[in-house]
Amino acid sequence: MRSSVFAAVLAFVGACFFQLAPVQADQLEFIVESQHPNVVQIEFYSQDYNRSWPGGGSAYNLDDYETKTINLSCRPGEQICYGAWLAGDASVYWGVGHGDKEQCSDCCYSCGGTTEHIVLSP
């Protein structure tokens, strides 16, 4: 009887351990450049989890024609899309736009690696 109770407790502890094990993190490196003369804002949206980068209602500003490298911490295989728009005018957009509301055919990438050089042209 003791061995069956011990085995049950051991099985329970093992199940709890595997549920609490941390999820492995990976990275996705976006390489982005805006060639628009006005400020462009960009945000990244997970298609698998309810989260975005930088998150909290914020966005990254692209305002100097420079190529930016933005590293996102993500889960292996997680699909992430970029959405960019003119600051103050979300009707002009690239990718999935502001708030991940639009459709795109080539703006999503899988976590783990680096995107090609993404150029946002006027």
C-alpha cells in the first residue's frame, strides 16, 4: 500500500514539474527601413498568442531613413507579423497595419532567425 501511495505522489509531483517547466524562448530579428518622408510607426503582432511588441499601446518610430534591427523574444515557431502606419494616419499602412487589422501576404515570419531587409516605401 505504501508503494502505491508513494508512486501516486511521485506521479503527481512529476506532472506538476512538467506543467511548470519554463517555455523555451527564441528570437526573431526584424530588419526594417522606412523610406517615407514622414514618421512611420511599427508594431509586431503574434498570430499565436495575445501579445505584441513593444506592447502596452506603444510602437517603434521609424523616422530617419536608417535601417533598424529589432529583436523580439518569442517562442519557437510562433508566427509574428509586422504592422506599420504613418504616425497620425493609420489609413496609410504596411503589413497588417495598426492593431493587426489588415491582411498581408508576406509580412509574417516564424520565430527563430532573421527577416530579409524590409523596406517600407511611400
